Amino acid sequence: MGNIMIRRIALTSVLALSLGSVAASPVLAQAAVTATAATPATHVALQAPDGRAIDLSVWAAADEQAVIVFSHGWNSDPARYHRIIKYWTDRGFTVIAPMHTDSLQHPRHAEGDQRSFVMSRIVDMAVVRGYAQATYLAKPMIAAGHSFGSFDSLMSAGAVSVAGPLGDPAVKAVIAISTPGVVPGLVSPSTYATVAAPVLIVTGDADLVQGFVTDPRDHRAAFDASPRGDKMLMTFAGGDHGFIGNADPADFELMAATTVDFMRAHALGDAAAQARLDALTAPEGVTIERR
């Protein structure tokens, strides 16, 4: 069943992209994340339906409670997100992250173009979710991502792009950091209307992408347009597109601790974590919205 679904996803994506519907800019989601991983990942070689190799980085939690499928930003790579990955693994969340073909570190990067990069991301995430379900039996799955990677995670939770519906009911919650928001040619006004899963979005009022995102409010699109219920938006004053890696210690701790409570509440059914989320108030320089 999983292979059939992956083939369907791949074919749907090829069709949509071959029609020229998607014109994603490489500027859109370049991750301004510079920290390299201090803790090396183990690597698992997966295979896409077309035979392409998918390099999966795995950071295993010692006290594993759930698994996070993480999608990196455009042109970036999983190792650059060590700061948040270590925080999650230290708290019981195993993180698995494919290197997408748009990554500047990918050995086949030069062979691709923008449309093929988007297509391969969709296939990557379907393959990795299938791997997660087969490998981490009975462990809840969370989808997380930064920048364009957060759009990948939102699609797995029901967001509908021109590639069609790609939602996976196994995804219990989404952590979307610096979402791309409105992507011309990929996102329609109804794209986020089908995201019923719990979603936490993190952004900043300086979250701009030169030449593409000129209004930081675009990053809240998935929050505003998705159905009410278990949606949360955190906006940090001065937070830019690389906030996930360059936030000061206090802001990072608030953001990271909230992601952990959100995952515990919605993926693990942790009542204490839910109570902390409900009681959370925004300190100066931070706005917290719920719907």
C-alpha cells in the first residue's frame, strides 16, 4: 500500500510540475542557518520510486517517545539545524531528515531545476514517512520543517498544492518555522483550508526573503487560512528568516520549549504539556495567537 501511494504521489507531482504550474524561486527558502552539526547523524540510504537514492540523516533520542520527520530549507541541508535537532533529541524526539536534491550539498544538485527539486521533495517526504511508520512502530509521527521545508510538512498534514492532496493521517502535529506562506504557482487561496492537524507556526516580524517575501505577514498564511482548532502562532520581534539558528538564548529557549510542549500535547496526549501551552503568556517582544 505504501509503495502504491508513493507512486501515485510521484506521478501526480510529475504531472503538475510538467505542466509548468510551479515556479518556486530558489531564493524563497534559502536557510540562513549557519551552525553545523556538532553531533553527527547516522545515515540510512532509502530509494525513491524512480531509483534515486535518498540520504536520510537520523538523530536518535535516548529516551525515544516520538519521531519527527524534518524537511530542511531550500538549498540548505539537515546538518545545519543542529541547534534545534539537539534540543528535540535531548527531550525524547528522534529526528529523521532527508537531504533534498535542492540542497547545495546534494551530489546531484547540478542535475536538477526548480520544478524537479519541488517534485523530489514531495517524493522524499512520502518515502521517509513510509520508512518512519515501518521503523518506529507505535511511535507518533510529527512533521516539521523550516522555510520551504515547513510547506513540505504542511502538505503532509493536509495542505493542498497544485500537486493535489498529499496528506498523511499518521502525522499527529506540525511544527512550521518561517513558513513560505503564499508561493506563487504552488499555493492557492484554498491550500491551507484542509489542514486539520494541530499546527504551531513560528516566525518573526523581520522574516523577509529578499526578492520574494517583502511582507513578513505572508508567513502567517497557514495560520489564518487553516481551520480553527489547535493552531498556534508565535511571532518574535526582530526574528528573521534564520531565526531557527540565530535566535538569542532566551528567544530560542521559549521557541524550542514551546515546540516540545506542542508535540507532547498533540502527539503524546500529555495533559501537563497542554496545560503549559494553555497558560503560556507572551513576554515582551513576542506575540502568541491561538485559534
